[in-house]
Amino acid sequence: MSSNQESVFKLHYFPNIPVNYSDKNKKNLNKGNKFERIHYKDGSEKIHGNISKETRNDERKESIIGENIRDIEEKAYAKGFARGERAGIESGNEKIESVVNCIKQGLAELKKIKQDIYLETEQEIVKLAMAIARKIVCNEISVNKDTVVNVVKGAVEKVECNEKVKVKLSSKDFEFIKNEKPDIIDKITDIENAGFIMDESVCDGGCIIETESGDIDSRIEKQFQAIEEAFEGLNKKNEK
């Protein structure tokens, strides 16, 4: 770069730096080579204004975007809350229904248990009652010998007069009726071919009457058996 070009460069780009011009350089300078300092105050304000305007626009955009985001969030929250509420209600209903079903099942099981206990208790009561009755009857037979007389009378009354009859008794009852109650024998002898015989299969207090049309089993144990069978029939009916 020549000395003249360097001086011109310094004057243009560094106006506050003093430059020594030679006479030769001064001659080369003319009015067209004068430089004026440019002030950018107005321009900077204009630029600043444009920037501020753009900033405000950006802020408005951000505000709008923020509002849209908040609106989307609120809608999403409301939608999610509604779904959650419905799901909660449905889940609650399912749980309630499950609890109700469990209660119903429990009540049904309790009812079944109650019925089973009732039937078992009833059967035990019947067995106990029958055992007590047996003891009472056996005691009555051993104490009151007339018991067998009543049993025989009741059995003979069921027999037709023209039938042949055999009355089977235990050995004790046979001796008692033969020796103590001859009127029973007289009643039986009114029936053709009737008589008393001893039978070891017959317990005290009972009798077996054999006729041409069939036998009448009035043994005490058979009478108890008939009562027990009647109770068993009632229990089976209740179970249904």
C-alpha cells in the first residue's frame, strides 16, 4: 500500500487519528475526498424499535402458545379426570358387586350349615329319645308284668275268630300268663286251634302271633324299629 493510500485509509476509517499529509498528498485531496462523520442515533433507535416490536410479537406468540398449552392441559386434565372418575365408579361398582356376592354366598352357606346342624341335632335327639324310651319300657316290663298282657290282648284283637292262632312268648311271660292270667288263655281258646308256646327269640314284654293269614309281630324291639324308621323317613323328607 502506498503512503497516499495509507493516509486516505486512516482518514476514512480512523477520523480521530491525526494524519500528517505531505504537500503532495494534500494536492491529491480535493473536495470530493472529504469525509463526514455519520451518526447512527436515529438508525439505532429504529433498529431498537424494530427489535422491541419483534420482541412484543414474540411475547404475544409465547403468551398465545402458553394459553393454548394451558387450555390443552386443562382439557386433558378434565378428560383424564372424567375417565378416572368413570373408571373409579366402575371399579367401585365391581367391588361392591363382589362384596354383595360374597355376602350372599356366605348367607347361603350359613343357611346350609344351619340346616345340617338342625338335621344332625334332630337325629341325635331322636336317638336319645329312643334310647330313653327303651330304658323306660324295659323298666316298665320288668316292674309291671301286666305289660305283656296288654300287648297280647292288643295283638289278639286283630285276629279273625275263625283263624288258627299261635301266641309266642318269652319263657318268663309264658309262665306268668299261664299261672297268673288264665283269662287271657280262655280268650285265646275261644279261637279254634289257639295256644301259647314259648319262643326264645321273643324278649320279655312282647309276642308274636302266628295266623293263617300272616304273623303279627308285637315284639318290643320291632315296635321301636318301626318308630325309628318313621323318624328316618321324616328326616329324609326334610333334607329334600
